[in-house]
Amino acid sequence: MGAVLTLAWEGREAEQATDEVASFDELYEAHRQRAYRLALLLCSGDRALAEDALSEAFIRVFPKWSGGQVDDFGPYLRRAVVNEVKRMFTRRGLQRRSEPPVDLDAVTLESPEEEVVRRQLVWSSLRTLPVKQRTAFVLRYYEALPVEDVADAMGTSVGTAKAHLSRGRDRLRALLEEQL
């Protein structure tokens, strides 16, 4: 009788686990695209690094979610992505500052092309920002989050998030003025 109860209990646990995975699959599909875009921006366009960060973030979120510790999945996942990108940059010591800036003398500016060049300038300048400033910038201006949510996603105070935004804005302005 004990073996039958054990098998019945194990079958019940397996069924619950299957239902749990199916529910998480739905959450994954609902949030994957937005979280990937965030990771891609935080990783300066490095697709492989963004995919790794996203995968790790989902892996880290699953146990918390299945344990009932996640109230709002979207913001929790966003914070996990930000934390994972920070971990990856720290762990791998990536430095994007060494990339050469766009050579404006080599480009002739026409009306449609001018827009492309401007975007490239902004993109290359954004890549040179330190990770925390770039993270704050992307969360605030790309994700359109209020400063309080930026601070929450970064795990900092509102004042620190504002400081990162201010310094990042000043640095971007200086870089773009140099290049234009």
C-alpha cells in the first residue's frame, strides 16, 4: 500500500510539475520579445550576449516564480535581465569603450543618409557609456519607465538612478557635440 501511495504521490507531483512548466511556457512567450529587446540594448547590440543574459534571467526567475515568490512577472523579469547583464559585464570584463567612433569625414551626408548616420552616432555614443549609465538610460528612455521603476529595476535608490541618468545625458551630449 505504501508503494502505491508513493507512486500516486509521485504521479501527482509530476502532473503538477508539467502544469507548472506549461504555465511558465506561456509567461515565457508573453514576455520573451520585450525582455530580449531590453537585453539587446543593455548588451550594446551583442545578440549572443543578450540571448545568454535572457536565458540566464529566465532560469533564475523560474524557481522564484514556481515557489510563489513573484507577484508581478514582467517587472521581476526586467530586474532579472538587468542583473544578469550586470553580472555578465562584471564576469567577462567587457569593455565597449575601445570601439572606434564613426569617422564623419568618410561619410557624405544626404537627407535620408543623414538620419542613418545620426542614429549610428547616437548608437556608438550610447555604447561608450558605463554599464550603469547605459542601463539607466535604456530603462528610462527606451522602456519609458518612470525614474522610480528604473531605480527598482537597477536595485538602487531613486537618487542614484537620477545621478546615472544625469551623468549619462551629460556624457552623451558631450560625445555627440564632439562628433557633430
